[in-house]
Amino acid sequence: MTPQTNHPVCDYEGSAYRTEFWGAGREYEDGAERIALQRMLPSTGRRLIDIGGGYGRLVPLYAGYDEVLIFDYALSQLREARRLWGHGGAGGPNLTYVAGDFYRLPFAAATFDTVVIVRALHHATNAPAVLRGVGHILASDGTLILEFANKRNLKAILRFILGRQTWSPFEKDPVEFVSLNFDFHPVWINHLLRQQGLEPRDRRAVSTFRLAILKRFLPTPLLVALDRLCQPLGHVAALSPSVFVRANHTAGQPMSPVRDLFRCINCGSADLTQHRQALVCHACRRSYPLHDGIYDFRPTRNEQHCTSPSARQPGESNKAEAYDG
């Protein structure tokens, strides 16, 4: 049996994430993140998975891969991705869309040579469990590109010194600044990666100039250019609100064949076959439907608690926010 989890999931189902979030003055952040990913991502590979990939914002950067999987909890985001990018091919990667829970990744061991997690880990109540799953599906010598919300950012440091926030940016433990939104300390992340056999090789400071006044008065191309210059400083001291880490899997198994891609989240068996509009596990007979070309491995309602990304706990505020989504 595979481990059962009851961690809450931040569900973007039905949200206008592409238009309301990325279409709301975040051109600078988008440009800065693309630069970081282009610099750190292996240019070619066999199979890449974008965990928390949503509507496929970063798909154009994966052109050098044979196969790309977009993995997200929200079916509506994956339907948007399929509408935008189709099934790929014709000189680009073949695209597959999978709905599921990043605590219970429905993939066999060592099925990917590259894993990308951008703007997703900050929703994890149990980041060690997420990265343990990544260590399972990433082949030996494979690459993880991980973005995380940085607890030790310059704005948080100044707010703490001035007494405008209660939590310390220097303490290593994660902080939940609003419900299901976590900031992580770079040292804590490095330790966590190494526990899973993922050795950090590079670190980049991203979105250093994420300040409303700068975004209001300075042109986006200038901010992106400045960010490009500052990103390598993250290897020394990352004080930006967002940090990208490239890590290599120093353990694990050689990459598995294509036929072993999926595994059952109920019993762990990789013996799944397609029957009509579903994948069926031969070991436990659990069925995983295929919705509009999207494989649905999400836990049942009884197995999972979901929370909207806009949800807030009573009494919480966003004063300490270092990361805006």
C-alpha cells in the first residue's frame, strides 16, 4: 500500500489564475523566473514533469525534451493548458496532462530525468513529503529545479528589525504567513534536499525588485535586466523573495522505461492498463478516469481536504507576505 496522507491541498479549480494573477502586473516576475529557469534547466532531456504546472505557463521553455507532463490538482487549469498547448509534437515535446496530489505522485520510480517545481512548494504543509516523492520519481543523476518562497528576504529582515512583524526571518523553521502559504529558509531547504539525496548545485536570487513602487515607475524590461544581473548573487546570499535551486539526484535508480510511467496511488502497483476512458490497476482494481485527455489521479473526497487559494484563517493577515502567489 502507498502512504495515505491527509494534508490539505490548495485547489485552484475554477480560478482565473492565468488572467487574474499573471495578467495583473506581474510581467516582471514572469520575465525574471523565465530567465532563472532558462539558465538552470538542462537544454535537452527525455522526460520532464512540471509539478504545479497549472495552465502551462512555462511550457515554451521545455522545447528540448521528448516528453513533458503537466501535473496539477486543478482540472480547470489543466483543461486551460490543453486548450493552449494541445498534445505537442510536430518538432516539440509530446505533452501529457495529469491531475493529482503532489503528496501522492502517481508515477513509478525513476520515471523522469527532470523535475520542475515553480510556485507550488509554498502551498505545502509538509514540504519533506513532497520532496520525498520527488526523490522517488527522479532518476539517478536527474535534475530538480525548485523554486521556493524565501523567508530570509530583505523586506522581511527590515520589517523584523523595525518591529513590524513578529516572526524572525533568521529562524530556520518555515513560517505560514497566511493559510496554506509558507516561506522557507534557504538553509532549511538545502538540508531537506540533501536528506532526499538531492544535492544543491546552483542557487539564484529571483524577483529581487518585487516592490510596488519600483514596478510602478521603472519599465519592466529594465527591472528584468537588473534581475538578470543580480540572480547569480543568490549563490552567495539569497535575499530575494523568490529563490531557484538546481539540485542533482545523487541516489535513486536509472531512468525507467516508458511503459512504467504510472503507478496506483492506492496500492503502489505499476501494473496499470487503459480500459476505455480510464486506467485500471490490475492489483487492486482501482480506476483512474480520463477527462478530456487528462488523466485524473486525484484522491477521493474522503481522502483529501482541499482549500481555495484565497482562503484565510480567522485573525490572519498578509502583513508578513514575502511571496504573492
